Amino acid sequence: MLSVRDLGVAFGMVQPLSGVSFSVNKGETLGIVGESGSGKSLTAMSVMGLLPLSGGRITGGSVEFDGQDLTKLPERAYRKLRGGRIGLITQNPMTSLDPLQKIGPQVDDVAKLHLGLDGAEARARTEDILGTLRIPEPSLICERYPHQMSGGMKQRIVIAMALAADPDVLIADEPTTALDVTVQAQIIRLLDDLVKERDLALVLITHDMSVVAQTCDKIVVMYAGRAVEHGPVEEIFDRPRHPYTQALIACIPRGLDDATRLTGIEGTVPTVLNYPKGCPFHPRCPRAEAICATDPPEFSVAGDSAAACHFAEVANAQPA
Amino acid sequence: MPNLLEVRDLSKRFTSAGSAFRKARSMHAVNGVSFDLAKGRVIGVVGESGCGKSTLARLILRLIEPSGGAVHFDGDDLLAKSPAQMRRLRARMQMVFQDPYSAIDPRYTLARAVAEPFEVQGVTPEKPMTDEVAGLLEMVGLNPGLATSYPHQISGGQKQRVGIARALALRPSLLVLDEPTASLDVSVQAQIIGLLEDLRSDLGLTYLFISHDLSLVKYFCDEILVMYLGRVVEALPDTAAPARHPYTRTLMESTFEPDPKKRRLIAPLEGEVPSPFDLPPGCAFVDRCPNASALCRSETPALSTETGHAVACHHPI
């Protein structure tokens, strides 16, 4: 449904994103996971065609959606797509909601704009969608303002807005990061159900490996503006081949099942101004050798997954 | 081990100012919390936003004044102390804050930030100050060469290390850690947690660890207090204890494992968290609880202790 190939992004002379590839099909959830500054939100912005707003431009690669390359799409055509066939859910619901407008009209507008419905039709659709998102008494909620609602409820409204135009692809950028765990679990379940019921293609962007493990079919692990490993979620968690993925998994407390000590990763996440040459992870990598500091690694494919590491073959031979 | 900290029926009521248009309202941010923390142990306080866990941390150090209850630290009744006595005692009980960005004065060099506790307490360190600062920076895994740097020149993880060095400066016995890793990336979080584990065994520290992250609390702590809307609803004597309160179970089931083979079946949760200004009578979890009965709507369940595993529920699991 959506296929990104070798995407690169620049802001002036700075290249915060390069060589990002992934694809997602209907009824499938793809997780893009990485720490702060890894370029995951920028990837979402690129796919949504929102880069020019912040002064960025796509320097290479393609974003293919339903047979057309979005990087070559004129802005007018993009507007039809954005919020229409491709929906976006942001981390903070208040960046998507107008604090001065009631909920009903805000959701109605999406269906009016993208589906050409009139006021009454749009409202009926809005109430219908709110109902499917298990929001009690949709007609009452339509008359409320955002400040009268809890964070979890606001995020449901944002999801309703994203669904109002019946999208094929949903991009969710940290949709549960601002929420409490019990609310997060509810939103994740909701997204899971939507993918199945509506045959949606969901791109879930998150820093949380546990959320990825819970809900995704495939994942892309990003580090310092690059995809470093991608593949089916079971394979990546069972046999991570990139040292960064291995370290990231070792950083997560597993409660009782595993009493092994958390290791952490030496050093800090690089910022876009000091991305290392060669492999971006080499200054923090326990396995790094001279070649890692000079040559960016190619993807080494094994089965359905691939890791961008000079020593991915070796990593595969040793159980992680 | 003797108790380093004894908290009894600690409460804090906040009242909002009334006006011509609105009646004054009050809420119990912390309501009748009691627990003992033995020397060398780590107790985790876990709960969602607004449950009162950070207020509890501040009440214990008397950074805000409790409305009722008692806190004993190493035998001293803290609420009976004068501000001057309290200040001296705080040398032995320190806090590490969630946001290392706002915990350090941006105009101070790291050396000055780490030396500030000595200044405040009027204590002269045994070694010359520069050596003392270098020693503290090394203790938290920072290069002593950073002493002349400013906070904006270092990363978030390094700042949190400075926050810990400051807290350790006066050799405290108790550290209250208020979400010390919540603003950090996971790879850095793991570093800081490892550092705190090392410091605990090297210096014989006792921790009160506040967090919203149940997996982290399970990993790091010996005992767990689960808070919901100001009250402790369950006190797990060890991290392997099964949940007995329906809220604790909900919390556990909402916490995902980093393993695709252990996916959770997420049961839909009815109801919203009630407003703390307008709590229902009886149990605060009643509207979201699958086991709720008429009794739960009329009577607030007390924290009953059975074999050291206390639960505040009329129908425990």
C-alpha cells in the first residue's frame, strides 16, 4: 500500500535522514522504532508531504502510495491525499484539536472536505465513528470542547478525525506516549481492532520496544537518521543482528521473567549536527572495528530481515 | 534491619481558592498513606498521573507541609522539627528530580552545582572542594574534566548524573528518586538505573523510587506500593507477588512485555478516572472495576494486611 525507498531528507546543508526504506500493506502494522533524534517523526512528516512547512526537502528516494510517487506530487494533489486517504495521528492530541471549537464540527469538517458530505450526513458519520471508537454518548461528546475531556478521550477524537475520510493508511506518531499505561493499552487495542476491521495499513512510530512487540507485524529500527535493521517483529526480537537493536532490547526491564542486569548503551544518542561518519552507531558499538568508522554498512539480508552492519553475518552466527 | 523511614497516615489536602463564580474546592492528593522503609531496601511507588506519588515524595521530605499524619526518619519525628532542624536533617535525605534540565541552575558550572549542597548546609568537606567535586563526578561516572562545563553543554543523561552527584554530596542515607529516568531515552535510562544499583550497594543507600513504569519498578525495587487517587491500594511485599487489587491487575495487564510472543489480551476498561475533586463515595476504582459490588459504592475499603501483603479491596483477587 505504502512503500518508501531509500528516502533522504535535508534541511539546508544538514542531512538528518538518509537511506530509509520500508513498506506496509493493508491489514498490517509496521512499527518504526528509535530513540529521540533518530528521525522517526521526520519520516512521518516526509510521507505526509509536510517537509516544506519546516523548510526541509526530500533529496532522494521515493514514497510510493497506490502506484504513484508522492515525492513528485504537486501540493494541490497532496492536499486531497493528506487527511483523506492517508491519516495522521500525532503524539499530543492538542496539536490536532482546535481548543475553541466543539468536537462535533471539528470531526465533521474532515468528511465534508474529503468526502463532500453535507452537514447532516457528516454529523451522522461523525457520531457513527465515535461509536465505533467506544466513545459513550457520541451526540453529547460532539457538543463538548476539547478542554472538557481527558487525554485518552482527546486521543480517541484525533483518531476519529483521522478515520473520518476513510483512509487506507494511518500514520500514528507516538500516539500513546503522553498517556497513562492503562489508557495506552486501550488506545493500542483500538488501533489493533481498526487495522483488522477496516483493513488499514498502520505505520506506528514509537520509542517503546514493548509497544512494538505488542502490536506490530514488522518493524524498522532507526538510529541517527538511518534505518539500521528491519524485518518481521518475531525475527527482530528473537535474533536481532544489528548491535544497536541488540543493545536496545537489552535496555528494557523485563520484570520478573529475566533478572539479568540492564546494560544500557555507553555514550549518548548523537544529534543531527554530529552524526558519525561510516556506521552511525560505531562510537557506541561494542563490536566496532576500523571499517565501521569509515564505510557506511550495506544491508545484509537474512530471510525476511536485513541489518545494516558490517558484522551482521557474525552477529547472526552467535546467539544474541 | 531497622526502619529508616516510617510513614503513618500521611495526608495532604489541597484547596483551590474560591471566587464569586466558583466555590472553593478541595482534594486529597495523598490520603492516609502508611508504610515502613527498612535500611538498605528499595520501595517503589507506582501509579498513573495524578495518583499522588510525587506529592507523597515531597511530603516525606517536608518540601510541602502535610495536612496530617507522621513521618519518622531514623527515629526523628520530622513534623516536630523546626525549619532549621529540618534543613540539617535534609543533608541525610536527598531527592533526585525527574527533570534534570530544571534541577540545575543553567548559570552554574557543574562544579558549582555539585558544591552547592555544601554551601547551603555550611559544611566544609574533608578534602579540598575541587577534589571533592571531582570525586563526586567520578562516582556518578562523569569525567571530572566536565567540572568547568555548563549544563547546556552536556546531554540529558549526563545532567541526571549531575543531579545524582549533588544529591550524594552530603553522604545521605535516603534518596527519594522522583521518576529519575522518565525524561531520558531507554538506552540512557538503563545506564542511570545501573548507576543507581551500583551506588546502592557501594554506599549502602536506601531508596524510595517513584515511577509510572511498572516494569522498571519490578526490575529495580524490593517492595511495591500501588497508588490510585491518593491512596495506597496495594502493598506488594516482593516483586513476584501476584496482584490482589483489581487496579493493580489492570496496571499489570496494561504493561506490555518486550517480547512479541508474550502479547497481552487487552480487556476493554470501562469508565474514566474520576476527578480528584469529586471522588465517588466508597472505593475510588469502583466505576472501572469488574468486581464492584454495592458495598464498594458505600464503604471505602481499608488497607488490610494479610501475611505482609496489604490490599485495600472488598473483593480482592
